[in-house]
Amino acid sequence: MSANRQIARAAGTVMLAFLVSSLFNLIRGIVILRAFGTGMESDAFYSANRIPEFIFNLVAGGALASAFIPTFTTLLTHGKKESAWRLAHSIINLVIAITTLLAVFAAIFAPQVVRYILAPEWFLNNPQKFELTVQLLRLLLPSTIIFGVSGLIMGILNAHQSFLLPALAPSMYSLGMILGVLVLAPSLGIFGLAWGVILGAGLHLLIQLPKLLRLNGKYRLIFGLRDPAVREVGMLMLPRVAGVAVVQINFLVNTNLASGYSEGSVTGLTGGFFLMLMPLMFIAQAIATASLPTFSAQVALGKKDEMRASLVVALKAVLFLSIPASIGLVLLRFPLIQTLYQNGEAFTSESTQLVAWALLWYGIGLVGHSVVEIISRAFYALHDTRTPVMVGVVAMSLNILLSILLGGLFQRIGWMPHGGLALANTIATGLESGALIFLMRRRLQGIDGRNVLRILWKSLAAATIMGLAVVWFLQTVVNQPAWIALFAGAGLGIVVFVFISWLLRVEELKHISQLFLQRVKRQ
């Protein structure tokens, strides 16, 4: 119970910080899309940014965190503070060296990267767009090195049960991009946004440094290649790197395919995925981020029964929140996008159609993405990166195949083909989440399936009634401004869902209410 309360308190802190980050992300999206719409410049920017994201995620993103945090936490749990900091400094130095090398390599061969990986269609038919993408790619690459260090610092702070500043760091990244558009873009155009990415990466790192310095882990210029802990991180990380590589290759394939569709398809796909990520970050990533250090400590102390109980609590909370969020996101997608982005200038009604079409198919997959976030953290805590990676490799390989098939199918039947890419992601992630639950159930000899199924059907029932109420409401406000449909529809949906959940006596509703009231009293 104390571990579950610890996760709940930490998740509450992270959710609060993620709420702030979500607001900044919203403002970022509004500023960018209202300034650049879904035209050539935004397509070029989002395509170019895929490569820095690829390098960061491959070397220092989820791959490293999933291997570093359990090892670092184990050393701290057993009182080996000196060894823990030696590990941290070694990994930081290795990350700087590797990301710098890859960034330099990508900058030198930027034309070839864009021509053969990102957008071959632009090289053949749109040389201006091709050259712009090459220039933006070279400008964006230094952010990879900064994010590499900052991402590792997030893991160090999380392992010390410090979640607020790391969770606020993404809002600083968004702030940098906002400033890039508002301050620099009037004179530099889309390059102002690219410089905003560099600024945002720096702010992402700087906000975490004060807390890191208070931990008194004096920096050492070492690589520790012979350190057993460093080698353990490397061994745990290798299979995860393979999994991340497949996921990132999938994003590159989607960018490649979308670049051959109508102009704005890359931006529409990116915009739809971004809007799906907002509730995913607030719900699943917040709970998963708070859970991993606790899961890891429970495993380190040999308390797998407690870890199983904590996993069930986290999984039930994610299902309870993500199901209505998914339905609400799908039903309110048009007023959401119109309210946020549409200005009749750069972002037109056609732009709204592009983003809404992608969001429809991505939004259905929110539950699957949320479950994967939680279950995969449980495997990492068990020092098992191989299982989720193998499942992820199969799922994302299927994703690539489905992207090609569904994109072509949508195109043949007259639908916007980038929606097929989003649907492929939803199908593959849903299968991945089911496989991970099945394997974790076998690994832990059960995960209290009866209770998990109970919250599943109750949340589905409440969310279905909520959805019917929202559909009815949207039909009555057809001629009203989009913002009225959005806020009133969302408010109605929340009230109906909470009321039906109360009638069904959903325990998670009570737990969330108690957590909220406790935080209000502390304020």
C-alpha cells in the first residue's frame, strides 16, 4: 500500500507538471501551425526533425532510460552511491561522444539522408523543398546532443524520486520553439523555428541542473567501459536499441510515404499524432514515469508480489482514464483542431481536414499506446528489455507492412492515404499491448485479471454512454462556433463519464478524487 501511495503521489506530481507541459505544447502547436499551416515549410521542418529524433531516441531516449534507471536505482537501493554516480557519469560521457559522432555524420551526408530516406519524391519533383529540408536538418542536429544529456539527467532525478522538474522540462522545450516562431520567424522564416528547437533543448537541460547539482554527484570525465554496471546498462540497452530502431524506422517510413502524397500530408500526420500524444503524456506517461522507479526498487528488494500489486493499480488507472479520453478525442477532433489552429490564412479548412483525418485513426489507438507504456516499464524493472523489444520489433515490422498496404488501399478508394498510416500504427500498437499483457501475466503468474477486466468493462460502459451524450450534443450545436462545441462538449462528456462511473462504483474514481483533494488541502 505504501508503494502504491508513493506511485500515486509521484504520478500526481508528474500529471500536474505534464498538464503544464501539455498547455505549453498546445500553445506551441497553435503558434507553429497558425504561422506555417500545412504547406511546404512545415512539411520540410517536420521531415528534417525526424533524424535528430531518431538519433536521440536510439542512443539516449527510451532505450537508455529503460536500461539505466533500473541499474542506477538498484545501486542506490543497496547503498552503493559512489558506484551509482560513477555509472551516471560514464553514461553521460558516452552519450555525448556517440550523439556528437552521429550528428556530425548526419550533417555531412544530409543531402543523401533526405534523398534516400526522408523524401525521395521531393528530390525528383520539388528541388526547393528538398534543399530546404537539407538545410533544416543540418541546423537541427545539435539539439540531439543537448537532449541526450538532458534525457539522462531526467533518469537520474526520477531514480531519486524527483519528478517535478524533469516533467516540466518538455514545457521549456516548447517555450523555446514558441519564442523561435514569435521572435525569430518574422525575420528568419521557418529557420526561426529551427533555432527555437536549439533554444528549447537548452532550456530543457537548464531547468533540471539545479536539482541535479543539489544531489552532490561530482562530475567525473570517465567512460567506465570496464565498469560492470556500465556493461550491464549496455547489455540491457542493446535489445532495447533494436526495438527503438524499428519504431523510429517506422516513423521514417511514414515520412517517406507521406512525402509522396499530397502537400501537407507529412504535417497532417505529425499534427494528428501530436494531438494523440497530449492525453497519452498526461495519463499513461505520467503514471509510467512515476511507476518505474518504484517497480525497480520492489524488484531489487525481491518483493515481486508488491510489484505485481503496484502494476495492477497502475494498469487499472490507465484503462479507466484512457478509454474515455480516446472516445472524446475522436468525437471532438474537428472542433478541437478548428479552435486551436484554423485561422483561414496559413491553416485553412483543408488543413483541418488533413489533421482531423489522421487524428481519427490515431485517437482509436490511445488505449493501446497507454497500456504499452505501463507494461513495458514493468518488464524494464524486471531487468528484461528483451521481451518488450522482441514484441515491439514484430509489432512495428507489422506496422511498416500495414502502412504500405493501408496507405495504398486508402488511396485506391479515394480516402486521404495518410490516414492509412495512422490506422496501421493503431492496429500494430493494439496487438503489441495485448501480447505484452499476455507475457507479463505468465511472467508474474497472474496480474489479477478479474479486477482488470472489471475496470475495463465499467470504463467502456461509462465511456460509451458519454460518447452518445457528446454525439447528441454536437448535433444540437452544428451552427455554433467551434470553441463552444469543444469546451461544452468536453465538459458534458466529463460530467456524464464521472456520473456513470459513480453509479458503477468504480474504485479508481474514488482514488483519483482523494488524491486531488489531498493536493488541494496541501495548497
